[in-house]
Amino acid sequence: MSVSLSVPVYAGVMVVASAGMARNLAAKIPDIDIPEKLVADVERDRDAGVAAACEQILAIRDSGAFDGVHLVPVSRYRQVAALLEREL
């Protein structure tokens, strides 16, 4: 299925800052998809959410499917910026 739009479309990407945050969002927002592996990774390493968000941003950019990304960095703005600056 495809839709033709005459306005920019941005993909939403949120940094998962903690396993608790991920579980809370998944419980309250039925359409959100947070892989259990990401939750486990963030539980072991709090920077895993930053890495996952940056990987998603780069994949979205490379896909060309969206006009850009609406990033919700939570409290990890500097970490995300530093990692993306190296990649872009």
C-alpha cells in the first residue's frame, strides 16, 4: 500500500532511556513496538538506547522513505548528537 502526500513526512524516533521507561510506554501505548531485546540491552547498558536510536535514524535516512526524523532524545541529547556527528 502506498499513499501520495504533498507534505513532508517525518519518522518518529525515541531514545529508550531505561528498561522501566520502555515497559511503561509499551503498557500505555498499544501501537508502540519496543523489541524485548532492546529492553534487555538497555537494562544491561544504559547507552544501548542511544545506539539503537542512532541506528534507526541512519536506517531511515538510507531508506529514503521519509523526509526526515523527529527525534525524542529524552535526556540523551548530547550522546545522540555526538554519535550522529561521527556517522553523518
